[in-house]
Amino acid sequence: MPYELLMDPRWVAVVGLASMVYGLLSSIVTARRLLFLAGALPHSALLSALLAIITVNTINCPFELCSLLFSLILVSIVSILLSRGSNPDHATAIFVSLSVSLTTIALYYILTAFPMETSVWAFIIGDPLLATWRDVYSTLAVSIIVITLTVPFLREHILIGVDRDFVRLSGVKVSIYDAMLTASLAIATVGLLKVVGFVVEHVMILLPGITAASLAKSGKVAVIIGLSISLAGGLSGLLLSVITGLAPSGVIGIIMLIFYLLALLRRR
């Protein structure tokens, strides 16, 4: 077998786990009608990584801990706005405005203050082919946390997406589910940023869910289809990228888009 077709288990592990996490979250945010918010959260991941870089180079704080802490602080802003009845689109607009402005400031500061110490491109492009066993364990930990915060409450998330006001009037603490979902999105986008990259995170967190929604007739089936599409796109994209020598994250994004277009053609 040619060397190009040899698949390192670390590559398969990080891409498979990341695809599973994003497939699950994508189905939930589609059911909750929070695609705009989900598409904006990768901005918090990039900003959190940049702030963590600054912190590491100033007070020597562990990078993973700092980036996760910054991300949770940022998404808390969204959770507070949503819990107080703000329109999700308005809350997202405020969040994106803040995160983009701070990202520009942080990126400029890093490029001028630490030009040789840090490669920001690693977080923007992402490369699972550089994954270490530490990255595998970190990705596994992120997957376990996200699954724990979402899978037991899939029914509640779907019901909130169908009729949020009715669920609230029924006595359900909708704000708790909002907080768990935004925390899951924050942990996933920050924890998997190095593997997937800031740019393609938008694709993987949006397309599996809307593709599944165009094919499924129930919430349960939509989650299964979303997971399947995400895993198939992630692993086939990884294989194709190894064969062609192209950027894995970019190839995975293109395959996800092809799946969506095929779903549209099938529905028609």
C-alpha cells in the first residue's frame, strides 16, 4: 500500500471525534433555530485562543485552561442576554460585534508583541495531521463533556425549538438548557479549534444539521442523520486530503457542502 494511504490513528481519532461532536451540536442548534448564534460562536473560540496566547506569554497560564475560561466568559454574555428575553439574533449581533473588535485588537497585539513565539495560522486553518496523542486525549475529553451536556436533554431541546414560550409556561427552566447548550458550543469550538480551524468550524457546526433537517421527518432521525453525515464527511475528507495533499479541514468542508447539495437535489 502506498505511504499516502496510511492513516495515522491519531488523525482518525481527532477527526472522528470532532465530526461526532459537531454533528450532534449542529442537529441541536438547527432544531433550536440558533444557526446564527452557532455560526457566530467560532469567533469566541478564536478570540479566546488569542487572549490565551497573550496570557501564556505574560503570566505563563496553561493555554487550554485560559482559552476555555475566556470562552466561557464570552458565551456567558450571550446566555445572560438570552435568559433576559433578548432576541437571539440581536444577542448574536452584539456578541459578534464585541468579539470581532476584540479579535482584531488581540491579533494586532500578538503580531507586534510576540511575532516569533506563536503561529496564529494554526488556529485559523487547523490541521489534524499535526495531532499528537495529547490532542487525542483533549479531543476525547471535549467529546465526553459535550455528550454529557446534550444527549440526555435532546427531547427538551427539540421541544424548546418547536415552541419556546409553551415550554417556558409549562414550568421548564429554559434558561438552564440555553446555558448548557451555549457552554457545549463554547467548549467544542475552543477545544477543537486546533484540529478543525476557525474557518471550517462554521461549516461543520452548520451544514450537518441543516442537511439532516432537509431529509428527516422527526427530531430523532435528524440527529442520527446529522451524526452520520458529519462522520462520513469528516473521515472521507481526511482520507481524500491525505491522498491529494490538500488541507484536511478545507476538503472536509467541501464534502459537507456536497452532501448538502445532494440532499437538496434528493428532496426536489
